[in-house]
Amino acid sequence: MNTAIVIIGLAMLIFVIVFSLKRAKEKRKTWEAEREKIKAYGEKINEETRNRDK
């Protein structure tokens, strides 16, 4: 009985860890995509400013 409880507890712990890591990976991927969009927008504005001053 105790062995079964320990196994179930470990399985739940592993599930929580894997789920958390997966969610963190997705959040980082989303953050990087947003960062790239902001970077591209900034470069576009810089390019427009350079072309306007010429």
C-alpha cells in the first residue's frame, strides 16, 4: 500500500515538473517572437528616420 502511494506521488510530481517545463518553453518561445517583432518595428522606424533626413 505504501509503495503504491509513493509511486503515485512520484508520478504526480514528475507530471507537474514536465508540465511546468513545457509551459515555460512555450512562454519563452512567445516572448522571443514578440521581441523579434519589436526589433523589426524599431529597425523600420530607424530606416524611415534615416531616409527622411536625407
